Amino acid sequence: MTVTSSDSTEPEVLKAMPRPAAIRRIVLYVVIGSVIAFSAKIVFLPWLKGYVSVNDRVEALYRFKIVMFGFGASLLPVVIYLALLAARIIKSRQFPPPGTQVLRDTPITRGKKALIRGWVIGLCAVWLLACAIFSAVIPYTLPDKSGARPNGVVE
């Protein structure tokens, strides 16, 4: 819901969602984050350490490649979200974009300032995509054999 004032000196404001709904949403996000963090610490990280910890160097490198590919793939949902958000901001020339729900009353920015925010968010998406690709590619720069260079040449 947008509020427009008759006085041109006051900015347009995007009204916040009702307080009880905002509190429920925050509590839900905290609970989900806590469950994910707890599960990672208790279940996933010990399993991952055991999975990567093998005596055979070639097998360990193979498993490291799989883990790094998974890490890169886990960044892709964030990349997609940021790219879509940036596209909505740039298309509407408004920040926050139309239809966004906010937790507190937020002044609406339009024009050049909104475009700059949209492009910065888009650049963050591109940077995260590069990090995801790099994390999947970097294991392939490591030597497969002891004393070998990444291109396979043995010294």
C-alpha cells in the first residue's frame, strides 16, 4: 500500500505489513534458519568431514570436486533471486519494486537512485554467480597426482 502526500516535500512511503504479521514472519525466518543451522552442525558437517576424509589422494580430490560443485550450486538460488529483484527494480525504476512487502514504512525511491540500486544488486548477482562458477572450477586447477602440475605435467 502506497501513501501519497499532497505536499511535494514529503516522500512517498510504502506502508509496512501489519505488526503481528511482521512478527510472525520474522519468527518463522528465525526458526527456519535455526533448524537449518542446527541440522548443518549436527548432521551435515560431520558427514561431510567423513566423506572428504579419505586416505587415497585421488579419491579425496574427486570427492572435493563434488563438494565444491555442490557449494557452487547452493549459491544459484540466491543468484536467481537477486537477478530477478534487480530486473524488477530496473524495469519499474522504483525501489522497493511494486508489490514488495516491507517490515516497516519505507520511503519509495524513484528514477536514477532506484536504477543505481537495481544495477548494484544486479552486479552482486553477477559476482555471486562468478563465485559459484569459481568454486566449481577451482578443484580442477589442483594436481591429480603428487608432484604433478594442474595440466598433468609431472616435474
